[in-house]
Amino acid sequence: MITLEDLQHAITQRVHHYNQNDFALAKRSTYTIALLDSQNHILAEDIVSPFNVPRQNVSAMDGYSIAIDSNLDENTVIEIVGESQAGSPFTGKLMAGQGIRIFTGAVVPNDGDTVIMQENTNFAQIRESIDKSQAYDITLTQAAQVDDNIRKQGEEIEVGEVVLQAGKRLNPADISLLANLGVAAVSVYQPFKVGVMATGDELVAVGQPLESLAHIYNSNTPTLKTLLSGLPISIQDYGIIPDNLEQTVTTVTQAMQE
């Protein structure tokens, strides 16, 4: 009798041979599917990022973006002359000694090179008196360094970078990534077709009456179909086949042809 380990090895070897020789990925047909419908499908081509992520320097904190060549020592006074919010960047110019109010995810101005957390300023003491329509001063309560709290352009993904490779089974995290890159549809391989059948004179389909004490319900088919449902395959149920060689051969032949 074959051992469990030998059986597992034989199956693994057969699947490997099938994937590499009998039905390699390059031989499989593909089609395009909407991103939101692509979970569990297998990518048929590499996905390349069309842009940098972040697309430009953005703030990692709520605080203040400080102009290039500014003094970043403790107790330095910085003139705040504008604001940058996510989706609404600051469009003016900054000079040394100036800065803008900035929020997490907002664009850092080209002439800014540091973001100071609001907790490292006297913001808490002056917030009630701030008039955003006018320039105002803040004081650094802790020294900062150039590039502090900035997510650099392309820091996470660079333009042209392969983010997902062909052959990848798509999961929710992959779909989130592709949505972040503006990918609306992907090329995937046609799913495998898997036939499921149960054999035995004693088996009865769930929902049908047990007409004899020798009968039992077919639990294998529901179990297998449930286990397979999360895979990138289509399932064909060939029902319950009685203990009859001719019918078994006929059904198996039909399944192989389909």
C-alpha cells in the first residue's frame, strides 16, 4: 500500500510536470477582467507602476513644512505664510525662515525640506489665537533635521517598477495596490475546470429522502466544492455515480472531454 507521504510526493510531481510541460502558463488562454472581480485569479502579465508612490514628497505628520536653508535649532522662530492640505497643495513660494502649516499626506512644497511635528512647536499654546488669513509665527520647542517626517517621491514604489509578477494569485492586498496605481482591469489566465463526482450506491444527495437504512447523505461533494470555492477555478458537479464501471467510465470520459 502506498504511504501518505509517497502519495503526496506523486501528486506534487504530477502537478509540477503538468504546469511545466503539459499545460504551461504560456499555453493557457487569457482574458481581461475588471479589477474588482479579479480576486483569486492568476495574473497573466507583469504589472508595472505608471508613476512614483508617493508621486511627490508628502508629509508624514501634521505640523509645519519649513523652507530650505532655515535654522532648525530649538527656540527658532518660523514665519508661517500658508497651508498645504491633502488634495490642496500650497502654491506660493517660501524663503528661508518661513514655513507653512501642513497635514499628513499633503504635498511638501518644492522649496521646503523639513516637516516639524506640531508637538515640537508651541502650536498648542497659540492655536486659539491663530488667524489663518494672516501670517503668524511659531517657535520650535525641539531641534529638527533636514528631511524629517517627509515621505520621499518614489520611496514606496518607483515609476516603471514591477509591482506584481505574472503568475501571482491576486488577493485583497494586491487589489488595493493596483487600485492605488489606477489599474482598472487586469489580464488573467482562464480558470482551471475541476470536475467533482461522488461514487457509491449508498450515497444520496442532500435534500433527498433516505429510503433505506443502508443509505447515507453525500457529504463529500459539498465539502470538496466548499474547499475549492476559494480557488481560481470553475467547478463542474457530475453528481453521484452508482457502483457501475460503465457509468463511471462514461462520466470520467465526459469530464475529461469537457
